[in-house]
Amino acid sequence: MDRAGEITTYSRSDRWAFLVERVIILMALAVSLGGMGTVILGDSANSRLATVYSLVHDGTWYIDRPAAESPNPFEVNTIDKCSLNGRLLSTKPPLLPLAMTAEYVVLRGYFGWSLEPGKDLKILFQIMIVSLIILPYFVGLVFFAFLLDLLIANPWQRLLPLASLAFATQLPGFSTQLNNHTPAIALLIVVLYLTLGLCTGKLAPTWWRFFGFGLSGALVFTLDMPLTIFVAVSGIALAIKFPKSAVLWGGLGMAAPLALHFGTMLYVTGSPLPVQMRRELYLFESSAWRNPGGIDALNEPKGTYFFHMTFGRFGIFLLYPILLFGPAGLLWTLFRGEKRWRNYYAAAVFCMGLLFAYYVFRTNNYGGGAYGFRWGMGLMPILILMGVPLFERIRTPKAWVLVALLLAVSCYSAWECYMAPWGSCHEWTCRWIFGLPYLDLSA
């Protein structure tokens, strides 16, 4: 890794640690690839595939067809759609479906594979997942290892947080599924690596790093808009420290993804705003959102909702207690740690606070029919990073026993998520502790 003005020599023990680090990343990649035997087509995948199918076969972003024609095979199997000008559109942001469309055009042209019913759906879908989900996930783990290298001097002490992210969070379960969160989180890790490296002086402030920050940050926005709060705060930090480079090269990096995203939205919907901000588009006559059912029909008090997304039946800290190192690391840094890190912790807490506030007051279903609090995935690498001061201080047998217990529970949840990432209320926390949530069936 290129550090600013630093030459490092490594001992034999360090080189063994680097080897184990690579083994962890390759094992995580193998786990993801091993999950490709079963293709799961839920609402999220079908909504995007409906757009891909319409763009290639019908030449339009609209995913419905006239009544006299056979319906779009994916549109009829998703509720993630809205109505504009009497036609149906997918509710998913456009860049991931555009990337899928580009791949489909190439594969259809070279191999003749088709998304038509009964044709080559499985192989096409698997290739899309490998290239657009698993590959970014692998890159994200590599950059997470780079990031830990910036923060932890002893390479052996980096292995536990790396393994925790790779095997004890929600990420491995969704790395085998078509979703926007996995590539967005990978890009966010790149953003954090560049931000911390540049701000601490451990990475040289070259133009291409600022360009990479802008490109990665803009792609985070186009894939998972709420996570952009971390990009925005990171951009402010870089602009304060490197105003010219951050604005010029960072802005140039952002230009293409943002232009493509907003240009597509404007072309398709007549507005640059995401359809998620236009609730009226969801309430067409046959929409499932007019009379939601199942997990989408929840009507919990906001305090209850917040509890269950943190420490309750879908709670990220109960399902993945290794993440408790995050708030524990925050407390350590505030009262006993180095003062120079406190601003970084303050920024992380500020961003997480805004995200939780947004989800508490603007949503009601924990991310729909998915394992755990699906929208909390983006917080998991950040919480692990916040725990770095304590990961470095695990010494005693009692401490290792506690870590082993936290890891065991977290890995079990990760395994359950890997085996069944989609579906409502099948977490062990629902089965063994809290039971099913109250569903509002009065609507």
C-alpha cells in the first residue's frame, strides 16, 4: 500500500499475518461464490429485472405492456413498482438496472442467452450477481483490510475486525443476492479509506485519490442514498483540509455518475427527484402499497420500532453483538483514548444518528421481507472500525472468552442470513425471544 513518505519493513511474523489476512478474504469470496447455486428472485430482483427486460425487449423504461400482449415476466412478480402517466415503472434507482442491462445486451449478443421465461435466466442472473455484487463485496473487503492497516499497527490485531466483517455481519448473507446495499457498502469503505488516509496524512494527497473519492462517493449516492450522509461529511472534511483538490478532482469524479443518475431520472420521470419522494406514484389502483400486508403492515410506536432495529427482534446489536465493540470503542475514546480521534467518532455518531432518525420516522418495516434490519447493513463496517481501540486491547483469557461468545452469536446470525436472506420474521430472535411483531391489519 502506498503511504505518504513512509518505508515499512515487515518481520516474518507480520508476513504470516498478511497471509492469514488474504486467506480470510479469499474464504469470504469462496463463501459468496458457494451461495450461487440457488437463485432467489424476490421483489427486489424482479423489479430490477423488469426494467432490464423492458429496456432490451421493448425499448422503454416502462415495465408494463398493453393488455393484448403477454406481460413482462418480472413485472407481475414484484410489488416494487409505481405508476406515472398511467404506466408502470420500477421504484429502484436507475444505475444498477442500467449496469445489468449493459451486461444482458453483451451476453445476449455473444451467447444468445435470453431472459425470456424458461430460457437462460439462471446463468444470466448468476453472472450479474458475480460481477455486480460479489466482485464489489470482494473489493470492499480488500479496502477494509487497507483501512485497518491505516489504523492498527500490529497486523495480527487486524485479523479479528476483518474476520468479523467477513463472517459475523449481515454482509456475507446479502453478498450472494442481487441488492443495492452490498456494492454501496463496498464503495463506502473505499470512501472511508481515502478520507481517513488523506486526513491523517498516511496517504499522499494525489489527484487520483480525490478523483477516486468523488467517483466512489457519487456511486454510493446512486446505489443507497441514505448512506450518502457519510460521504457528505467525509467530503466536508476533505474540502476543509484540501480545498482545491477536493473540489476540483473530487467534483470531476462525481460528475459522470451523478449526471447519468439525474439525467436518467429526468428523462424517465420528468423530475430529478427519486420516486421514493413522490408517494402519490405508489398509490395507483392495483398497488400493493394501498393495502400493505405482512411486515409492510406494521404499526409500531416509534420507540418500539427503534428498539427492535437496535436491540430487539431485528436489532443489529442483538443479532450481531460483535458490533457492540463500536459503542464500547466510542466510550473508550471519549474517556481514555487519544483526543485526535474524537472528531472522527463525533462525525460517525452524527451520521448514524441522522440515519436512525430517518429510518425511525420515515419507514415502518425494517427493510421489508429480509433477514434482520436490512437498512442497518451500511453501519456495520463503521461500527467495527469504531471498535478498533478495543480490538487492539484484547489480552486476557476472560476478554477472549467474551469475544468468542459475541462472535459465536454473530456468526450464527450471519449463517442464518446466508441460508435465507429474504423472508419475514424468521430470525432466531423472533423464534426464541420476542415472537412475531404486531401487524396492523385494520387498513
